[in-house]
Amino acid sequence: MYGEFSLYGVFIPTLVGLMLLAYLLHNGVRLVLLRTQVYRYVWHPPLFDLALYVLVLGALFALVRTWAA
């Protein structure tokens, strides 16, 4: 995996791109969970959202790492 990529001459860390993609995917998963009313069974929704974001980011990182190897 590359450490950074160039966007019009500005070097941006790969992790920033993965964080943005994870945020977008997290919002999609969150909307699905809201519509299916899963949040009724969640004790602390902000903590659940943080954990869900970390899981999505970790999955993306693992996917990119195995894809680049």
C-alpha cells in the first residue's frame, strides 16, 4: 500500500482517503440500521456509531492492504 497519493501536486495520506470512504459507508450502514429500527436495541447509540465506524475503517484498511500486496 502506498503511503500517500498526489492530488494536483498535493500529497494526501492514503489513510485520509480511507477515512473519508469509511465515513460515507458508515452513513449508509447507519441509515439502513435506522430504518430497520436496530437502534431501539442499542444501549448507547453514539458509542455504537463510533465502533461501527472503526470496524468499517478497519475492514477497508485490511481490504486495501490485501489488494495492494
